[in-house]
Amino acid sequence: MAVTEADGSADAETATASVVGASGFAGGELLRLLAGHPNVEVAQATSREYANKTVGSVHPNLRGLDLRFSEPSDLESVDVLFAAAPHGVAMDHIDAWQDAADTVVDLSADFRLDTEPQYDEWYDGHTAPEYLDDAVYALPEISRDDLAGAELIAGGGCNATATILGLLPLQTAGVLDGADVVVDVKVGSSEGGASGGKASSHAERSGVVRPYAPTGHRHEAEIEQELGLSVSFTAHAVDMVRGASATCHVFPDSPVSKGDLWSAYRETYGDEPFVETVAGGSGVYRYPEPKAVAGTNNAEVGFELDPGNERVVTFSAIDNVMKGSAGQAVHAANLALGFAETAGLQQLGMHPVGSP
Amino acid sequence: MAVTEADGSADAETATASVVGASGFAGGELLRLLAGHPNVEVAQATSREYANKTVGSVHPNLRGLDLRFSEPSDLESVDVLFAAAPHGVAMDHIDAWQDAADTVVDLSADFRLDTEPQYDEWYDGHTAPEYLDDAVYALPEISRDDLAGAELIAGGGCNATATILGLLPLQTAGVLDGADVVVDVKVGSSEGGASGGKASSHAERSGVVRPYAPTGHRHEAEIEQELGLSVSFTAHAVDMVRGASATCHVFPDSPVSKGDLWSAYRETYGDEPFVETVAGGSGVYRYPEPKAVAGTNNAEVGFELDPGNERVVTFSAIDNVMKGSAGQAVHAANLALGFAETAGLQQLGMHPVGSP
Amino acid sequence: MAVTEADGSADAETATASVVGASGFAGGELLRLLAGHPNVEVAQATSREYANKTVGSVHPNLRGLDLRFSEPSDLESVDVLFAAAPHGVAMDHIDAWQDAADTVVDLSADFRLDTEPQYDEWYDGHTAPEYLDDAVYALPEISRDDLAGAELIAGGGCNATATILGLLPLQTAGVLDGADVVVDVKVGSSEGGASGGKASSHAERSGVVRPYAPTGHRHEAEIEQELGLSVSFTAHAVDMVRGASATCHVFPDSPVSKGDLWSAYRETYGDEPFVETVAGGSGVYRYPEPKAVAGTNNAEVGFELDPGNERVVTFSAIDNVMKGSAGQAVHAANLALGFAETAGLQQLGMHPVGSP
Amino acid sequence: MAVTEADGSADAETATASVVGASGFAGGELLRLLAGHPNVEVAQATSREYANKTVGSVHPNLRGLDLRFSEPSDLESVDVLFAAAPHGVAMDHIDAWQDAADTVVDLSADFRLDTEPQYDEWYDGHTAPEYLDDAVYALPEISRDDLAGAELIAGGGCNATATILGLLPLQTAGVLDGADVVVDVKVGSSEGGASGGKASSHAERSGVVRPYAPTGHRHEAEIEQELGLSVSFTAHAVDMVRGASATCHVFPDSPVSKGDLWSAYRETYGDEPFVETVAGGSGVYRYPEPKAVAGTNNAEVGFELDPGNERVVTFSAIDNVMKGSAGQAVHAANLALGFAETAGLQQLGMHPVGSP
């Protein structure tokens, strides 16, 4: 496969893809996206637990697909390999994956940080640190230029993605220089993955507003790396399945106006295909709302100014399984492989929608 | 527009469309579907209440669309007009709509029944009964042949659609001849429409298992008309926004085997693009499940045999806003206009998904 | 302890109680009820898994209680022992429990059926069948007289309880003689217990309308035993945590009037402290609703007449953890021990309440 | 009625009570609490809209009560009048209410602030400012001494209550002196009241993480008044019906230790009957959780220390209809009337419970 000037039209060449760890939530979402991708053909979906079963037996939305899980040990040679395994798996298999594919997009935390000391500060001992420096952070709004032709791409964390997208315009506009930033995140249960457990049982997890990792959340490391500032971060589990919402309370060093904020967001996101600024206005949905972007690769960002406290409040909302994981990965892969940036990612959200 | 042998490919001609009543849930869903339809261009979306506002101000999933509501009194001439107004509106405007469009697809109950006496039995006084006989019931699994070139199409009721799809194979196979049938339906809150009200407030409507119209539900009329049998019908509101699930308890006159049932469902739905039979198997999703088809035009149907009571239990699940309304309408319009049957309707569901 | 004519007043004597299996949902509910019971003092709450931890570490609503789990092997001598262990445990420990306590109330299925052949038909091999005949079914609306002084009480199944309460007036009035009955039950996730598992994870369980055991549900056995008729039973999981709702579609042999139905329900439940008849009327809550009785020992029952199909539809709603389990057990124990019937069970429900 | 040393025992005298605005959520909750209160007898429950209907026709949990709404214009003379009318009503009726009752407990915002200038800053024009100075803020943890014998009591706002309870120990310990404080609140739909509206319809309100009044929330005024510090406050609607959760991010001027925090919380709440400190530990519920206190007058408070950012994070959780409204009112009335402080308020929460 060698697509240099593809535009997503029908005559673009087609890439073959493997999805490793395809029985999890992010893996299933990759299969959903690639099934509708005009330039990608899924060659393989691996799952140790469900090998030889149909993908529809795990992901009911894919019952119509004629595809079965295969053993992860038996990798085919493909153009692009998407890995959706638990943290710590990718670092042990990255050599094999690089052999099997021109481009590897890893959705775990293994290659998100740039250096081994950073990694060691937040996680435990990396077994393939030599890849850290070259891996490109998957968020195109930050790393678009580096993604073209990238061989190893590291998908961002969902909470980090939501936070970074909300703050990026302020950073670009210099508003964050010397600012204090508090980040309060609300996330859905899909963030915990498909494996279950008592705390995530329906009876215990329904209706919660549950602080988790109230301090020291690992996604702080990514936020600090990508935005160059330290934030005070706390996450809460709330009653939804898909979705991450980040509210950032920013105290700038010098005053900003609402016009400054609009300019900053327009400048940063005016040409971005997957980011919409929503700030005030009328109707029911005046600010970013996770359920409005459920099932899509869109992020909504917005802001409000609190003159009384000289505070800027930013809001951002994503579908953690999409923009926060599988959608971001496909977006990055499109850029790496030279496809149209939005190929396979033009799903619209739903209205009404309950608690997706 | 004159498409005679369209196949959905890029060179098919394009139809212009109006959506009347576009600020409601079904109207918004039509806009979502038509925005991604390869052969349809939306010329107009009407709303008296929101005229001149962007469609995204009401439907947050459509914020990216450059389209504003227009006054319903000011209809453009189009190829196809979709009407998503409350019951009783269509009968008063059908003359004007027929003037404005070659094909009218009405999603209300106004033209679902074939005769004025039927209508009068279940509703109040029809003002345009002369259209009843010619209107084609929109459900392609029942009326595919009649839909080609139809000028007036009546979208089926969501509960009726779910019930009919679950029972149709049994009717075709003769299992319903002389059978007693109890239908127990569970539906989401979107069925009540966008207008709100105390009973549908979040605080009152959350977590309910609320019998409504426990007897005498109007959709019985459609079921009786389309399947030729009377059923004992009861509907319950449950805690979801999108979705309708029908469980039919069927007591046949003579015994049937599981093999008979599989044959019946395969024969009826083997070639249907939007109906999947799900009956038993392994994993979490062994029977039809509304959330697995949320956002899609798919119906899932299934069955179980209860030897102890000589009972067949059928299950069917749809998204009431899609297969039960807007999706069914687009499907019917595709057939009426000669487009590929699945054009604009190939959305896959999501997994996981909460309570869509 | 020897209370013969207690009336629940302050001078009644006090019984000591053990709760075996106190870390599960029903066990925790027993602790909640007994903590507020004027005549019972909890001597012991056992849990193998959580021995020596506070009960509040598992049941957050009991954080204020000064009570720790003890090992189940180390039973104290008490007046009444409540057992809330999984099915199959009670039959292996019933001898020891009878030694330790004057009265044993077992909430599992082990002693619900009257004979070994019945048990063997629906479950697997009983190890203490000699107790089956003497065990009293806990539902006071059926077995009040037998409960006084009972030494072994078998708590009814939650789905069976809801169904029996809905149908009991019809049985008493003779309406069920020769009638066909379809029972369609909707239940919450707490019915699955505290142990979790993939199918009951929040991401998979949220928003479902999931048929489970669509035929052959074991609670049919209890319904048949207590009401003397065979029913066609299907249960669905829906999105709530607490609650069971049974809709029974009854086809009587001869016609009944609405007046007949009101008479039947009044006669059966007019003096019952925990059953309310709710049938039609105005407002949002016109029929029995699980969320209206959440946290209480109340059952709501109601009905509607469908003249078109000569059908009676009955509705009943309970909190499965209360009237369907722990509340029923305490109610039965009150009668067995001679306490005021409603002692410890006078909690009112909440309004509004979401999805308890 | 003249109870001077009541202790809640059976021989305490009984006060008569009116509930004005009894068809709303807080009014219904007052009826629930007073129905179980050993020292209060409800003489009257007013509702203009539902006059002459039973209270159970609006509040399904109260179907068992023999009580009908009366016209609000026809007030009886009582010992205590609870007013649960919308904001702005109390100030117009306070003279009449004071005439009718020895003690008035108003749950609206009308008398929460101490001075007319404060009121004018956050609301619009007070019509009875002469009462502002004498009204006692209802939160006993702050104003216990002033509540004894109080004639006018102003119930606190639910978000303010949650915030104040979380921060109070830090204020008392001096940690808030010079500190920056960000308050991020999550609330349920019952906070919007019983009147409904499009934004609070189930279809639109389900599954939201919706910023509302992201800046300039009126409850800031109460927080500032009671704690003497200005906070940066933002509230979000999330998917629950009952519950308010406040996460406060506090940046003290000088470092504090975890031991300091434990001491502060113990000192403030060690003897409080309705506040529990929950901070870390094991199990599923390690921090304050609204659903654990649903239906109760309990508040849970907790904290965590973030050494990296020199930040203290506090968490607090209440049932907004109880501790945040009706429960707080009854608690205050108990103190004002000389009853046992916990009379009528000893409900335990439920486990499991979904999204109450």
C-alpha cells in the first residue's frame, strides 16, 4: 500500500488493518469504525478469550459483520495495526507489531509519555523505553504535522484528551502562562473497560457521583507534557456509559475578555474538522455536552467568564470511546497513511439520546 | 429528478427533500439521516416555533449543519416531503403537501389505517379520508412491492412496527391461525415526543415501569390490519430514551418445533437488510435488545419455545425513532424513489452503550 | 425471650437475631430493618469474605452502625436467625441453624417448595428434604395463620411474590378457575445479587430490556404451588436497581366486571397493612409503580379490564429487596415471634425518586 | 403547645404543623417526614393546584395517608408552619404566616441572606426586608444555638449546604484564611422542582453532564455569608434525581497535613448526629456519595490531600431534598421547638440503590 495523495474518494487505495485486543470496548469501537471506513479493510481482529467466535457474539452492534476473532499470537502482515490491549501489553509486543505493520497505533498508556523518567514517575518500569521518544501523540489538534508517516502512534488518554482540548486555545493565546488551573472531570463507566468487577456492577455504579483517583491521576502527566503546565486534577464517575466532560477553572495572571476567549477558540479550532465551540447561546444545550457527541469523533469545547473571581471556566465534552480512544486512533491513522482526515469518522450524534 | 434504476452509487441522481415538523424528535432524526444520504439533498426544514434558528440550536447533534428552520407555511417544491407533525396535522395539509412534492411520507397516524371506519374506531374524525385507501404502509418488510412509486406513504407506529416484525414470520408460516396472542411492549421516553410535560419530567419518568394505555392502545389497529389478527396489547414505559421492545406470548392452535420457528424466521427475514434474528446463543446479548440497535434502522427479532405451556415467545427490538419512525420513512422513500434500499441507513449501533 | 402478646409498644420484650450472609444485598437490608426494629437486637452479622470489617464498609448506608461481620462458622445462640445465603447453602446448614435459633427465616429458594419431587423438578437434589414439609412460606398475605410460632420460614422469590400478590384476589374470587394466565415481569439489577459479573456490569446492564430465562423460570414453581395454577412466565431485566413489576394477562373462563375486580381486591387486601390497590385514577402514578414503593415493604397492586379481548390485566409492584426478600422476612418473623405485624417496617417511600 | 425539655420520648407534647406548598417536591418530603415524626401532627397541607385532592394523588409514596390538600388562603393556626413555595412567595406572605404560627420555617431563598443589600445583589427587590436580620439560617451545624426558640428560620440552599458542610472544618481550623477555593457541584434533577419544562424532560435530561449557571450561582452568596469567604463556584446537572455533591479544591496559604485534616473534621463533626466523615478506606464507597445518603438527613464529608499541588480536595454529599431542604427544615424546627434533635429524621439510607 502506498497512498500519497489520497483524498478519501473512491479511487484511493485501501490499507489492510489488524485490531489487537478487539473484544474490549475500544477494540470493538475500532471494528465499528473500520467497517465503515472507505480506505481500510480489516484483515484480523484478535482476542485470546474469544478466538474463533464471531465479533458479533461480543459486540452486538456488529452482529451483521462476517468476522471472527483470531488468536493474538498469529499476527498477519498488514499496513496498520491498532492495539487496544490493557496498559503494559504493548511495550512487550511492540517489536513484533512493528514487524507486522508499517504503522502501529497503540491505544494504551505505554507510549504516551516522551521519556523513561516521566514514565517511571507515573507508572511502573517500561520494558521498551527506546520507543518512547519516537512515538507520536495521537491527538491531531496538537500533533497533526508529526503524524504524517508516523510509524508508532500513541493514543491519548480520554481524560487528558478532554482536558487538553478545553485548554489548548488558552495555552496558545498565552492565557495559561502563570495561571492556576483546576480540572474537574466527569466520566462514564465505559472508561473502566469491559472486564467488570464489583465496583462497576450496575447496582453499585448506577447513579453515582464517585470521586476516583481524586489526586495523582496519571493523565496529569500527559496534560503537563502536551500543554506544558501542571494542573490540579480530580475525576468523578457519574451515571453514563460513554462520555468524558472536563471543567477547567483557570485563574489567569492578567485579565481576559470574552472577546479574547472567542478569538482564542476560533483561532485554534476554526479549521478543525472535529472540534466545535459551544459557549452560551439559547436552548437546552448551551455548553459542551457528552451525550450530544456520543458515538462521534467530535469534541465540543466552550467557556464562560467569571468576572467576580477573575476566573475563566472552560468546558469540554467527548465520547471517551471515540475522540478519547478509537476515533482519535483512526483520525491519527488517516493522517499517518495519507487518507482523507475525516474518512470513516463522519458519524453524526443522536438527538434525543439518553445516557449513552 | 427522475431516477429509474438508481443503485446508490455516486452517479445516481439526487432528490430534493423537505422535512415538515423538523424540530421534533422524528424530524430531527430525518435531518440526521438525510444529511448523510447520498441521494437526497434537504431543501427545507420547517418549524413554526423555531423558524430562522439553526437546526443545531434544537438538535445539538446537528450543530455542524448549515441549515435553518423555515416557516411551514412557505413550502418549496421538492421531490419528497417528509412530515413529522403531531397526529391530526397531516390530514389538514395533505392537499398542499401533495402539490408541493411527488412523494409524501407522513410519519403520523393519519394515514396508517386503510378505511374511514377503522380510523373512526380508534381516533377522532378524519378530514381527508379519501387518501386512506391509496396510502401505503411504510414498513418495507410488509409492503415493499407497493412502495415503488408510491405517492403517499404512511409511517407505521413504533409499537406496531416492533410487534409486527416479531410476529410476521409466524403469520406467514400459519402459526398465528387461530392463535391467542398477548403483546407486552416496553418503550422509551422519546416516544412521548419533544414537548415535555410533568409525567415525562426526568424526576418523575426516571426508573419507571409504568403501564400506559394498558388496554385499548391505538397501535392494536395497525397490528390487526397488517397481520390480520387481534392481539391483547399492553405497553409499559421503562427507563430508556430510545427503544421499543415487544414480547409476544403466542399460543398456537397446534404445536410447533424450534426448527419450525427457525425456518419461519429465516424464510421471512433471510434477505431483509434491516432485520436480524437473534435467538439464544452465548454471551451477554442472547435476545433482541433495543440498546444494541439504538441509532440504527435495524430490528432484532427472536423467539423461544415454552414446551410446558405450548407457548411461543417472540422478542423484537427497534429504535423507535429510527426503524419505528424516521428510519422506516427513509427506507420507504428509498424504495418509492428508486434509490438503493439501504442508502443513508447504514449506521452501525454502538457497544457499549448505556440507555440511549 | 418469650413474647406472647406483644403489641410493638415500648415494653415488649426484645428478641436477639443473627443475620447469616450479611454482606449481600438481602443481608444488608435485613441489617437496615433490624437496626430500626423496636423489638429486635442484632447479635451477629456473618460474612466469610468480610469477617471483622464493619458492616458499613460494605453497606455505606450503615456506616453509622457499630457492628462488625463475624465468621459464619461461629454462630451465637439467638431467638431468630435470618439466612441470606445463596441458594443451596441453607439446606446444608439448617440443622446447625435450628440448633442456634428458635426460629429460622431462610431467604433462599431451599425451603420454598413443599415436596422433594417439586424441588427436583426445578432445582438440583435437596440435601435436607425432611424440612420441606414443615417450612412455612413467608408471604403473610397467604400464610399469616401458619406463621405464628413457625420454626422454619421460607422467604418467597421476588418475582413469585409480585405475581402472587397481583393474582391472589382473582384466585380467591374464582376468576382464575380455568383461566389462561401470561405473566410478564420486569426486574431490577439488585435481583442478581452483589457478586457482579460481566453481564451485570454498568456498561452492559444500563438501559437494557433484556429477556432472561424467557421460559422455565423457577419462580413458576412457587406461583403454581401457592395459587394452584400454571402460568406462562417471562422475565425481563430493565434499568432499575430495586424493583419488580409483574403484569399478568388473565383470560377468565367467564366475563368479569370492573366492579367484580374492585370487590375482589378490596376483600383480599382491605385489611392488609402492606398492600395498596392502585387502579386508574388521575395524576402521574395511576398504576402500581416499583419506584413508588422503593425502600418499603409495600406492594402496590392494580388492574384494568380489556373488554375487546375479554382480558383482565393485573399490575403489581414491589421492592424486590424488601417485600420480595428482607421485608417479607421481617414481616414473617414478626408474626412468628408475636410482635406487632408492622414493627420495623413502617418506612415510607420517597417522592421524587429516580431509579432506586 | 409548650415543650421546654422534650427529649423525643413518648410523653413529649405534640406540635401542630402546616405545610404550605405541599404539592412540590420539598413539600411532599416534609409530609413524609412529619408523618413519622413522634412530636408533630400535620394539621394542614396546602396546594392551590391540587386543593381537595389527596396528598397521595400527587405523592405516590403517601398513598396510605388520610390527608387532602387545602387552599393556601385558608390557613389554620398552628405551632409551626413550613413553607415550601417558590422563591418570592414567602416575602409576600410572611406577615400572615407569622400570625398563624409561632415558628415559621421557610425553605425558599427569601430569608437566607442577612441584609437587603446582599439580597439585592443576587436577587430582585425584597418586599419584606425587615425580617432579614432576625431570620436564622437553618443549618444546625452552623446555627444550632440561634435556632432554639427562633420564630423565623430560613432553610439553606442545597448546593450551599453541601459546600458549607464540606468546608466548615477547614474554616474553623483556619485553613481557609487566605485560601483560594474552587467549588464544583453536581446535582440531581429534583433540584429543578416539580414543574417540568423542556430542558428537564426525561429525554433531554437523561445522561447529561450539563453546566448550568457556570458562574454567578446565587448560592455563592450564602456560602460567602456563612463561611466568610468568596468561592469560585460552578454547578453541573448529572443523571440522578436526588443528590448534591460538592467537590471543593482548596489552596491554603500554608501547608496542612492529613492529620490536620482529620483533626479538623473530627472536631467539627465528632458530635454531629447527621454528618459522617468518609475519607479513603477500602471498598466501593471510599468517599462521600449522594446515593448512600438518599432519603436521609445525613451528610457525608471527606477530603484528600494533593501534595503535588499543595491542594486540599474536600467532598461532600447530601440528599438535596432532605439535608438540603426538608430534612434540614425539620432538624431546625426540632431545635426551635425543643424536641429531640433527631426526632423524625432517623431514616437509614438504602444499599444497593440506583439513582435515587
